[in-house]
Amino acid sequence: MYTPNMYKMDSEADKIAFMKQYSFATIVSFVGEKPVATHLPFTIDDSGDKLLLQSHFAKANTQAAVIASQLSLVIFSQPHAYISPTHYHKRESVPTWDYIAVHAYGTARILETDAQKLTLLERMIDHYEKSYRTQWDSLNDKFKTGMLQGIVAFELEVTALQGQQKLSQNKTGEERRSIVAQLEQSSIGTERDLALYIKKL
């Protein structure tokens, strides 16, 4: 990811926190010479000495067959917003886009057994909708086994992590305050989220 120095997100903790907050991401790999991408929810495990990303494909997805044999890229993005030049003091200004993105690189390991798949699914349930766990636990084993047969679960160990936060750092404090004021009034939740990040500068 091309990242000018002023936009680099240097803190590993900040990158991981961002991935946890915006955990619906895009995993990119190659099938032959063609880049392919799948949009997936992830859980991020930083409890040990390795940073692990976990998710699952539909079994029919051809990307699932290649991720254990090559480096993949997982792109976490959000929030973002169009920034109007009307916020800037200089008339000779142009529009831009402010955004935050984190790129995680790694090679995945397929989780082969039903027990491993079940653990992953239940970890995702607990992360995304813990209250559903009671209903899930009451479902019969035949249904659960059928679900497990339809997925390819995986765990990707992150070997490189890049982060960029382009938040109008090249503008004056007054100009950024004007941008924040507009974003805070937006009807789009991620634009209001972006305002919070800009205010932290």
C-alpha cells in the first residue's frame, strides 16, 4: 500500500484495534494468474504471540483452494468520506477523500476437523451476536454438521501489517475543525466515525 509518511499508522495496537472495530474485510489471493477477492467477517485474535485472522469461505468458493499455498492480502477499510475543498482557505484547492485502511498479509491454514470449524463458528457467534448463542446451542447436531460440511474454515497468521490514516493532516487545525463539523452532521455513521478519528489528531 502506497503510504506517504504523514499518513502512516505506526502503532501496531492502533492497527489491531481498527481491524477489530471494522472486521468485515476483503481477502485477496490469486487463482492462477487472476486476482480474486471475497468479502468476509473476521475475528481477530491477538491474545498470544501471533496475530491470527479467522473466517470461513463457502465450500464452493475456488479461492478457498489456494489460500494455504500462497500469501494473501486482507484489506480492512472504513471509515471514509469525500472532503470538499470548500473547507480550505486557499481558493486553488481540489476535492479529496479521507479514509483509514489496514492491510494484513499472511498465509492461511485450513481448519480441517469439524471440532475446529465448530470452535471457529462459535467464536464468531460470540463476537458478532452473543445473544444468538443460546439458540445455536439448542440446534440439533445433524443441522450443525450439515452447516460445517458447507464451509472451509481457515486461520491466517499475519506476517506483515500496514496501516494508513489519511485524515487531512496536511491541512490547518481550523480547516480540520470545519471538516469535522460537517462530518459530525452526516447521516452516514462511518462519516461520523471518521470525524472522531480526525479530532484525535
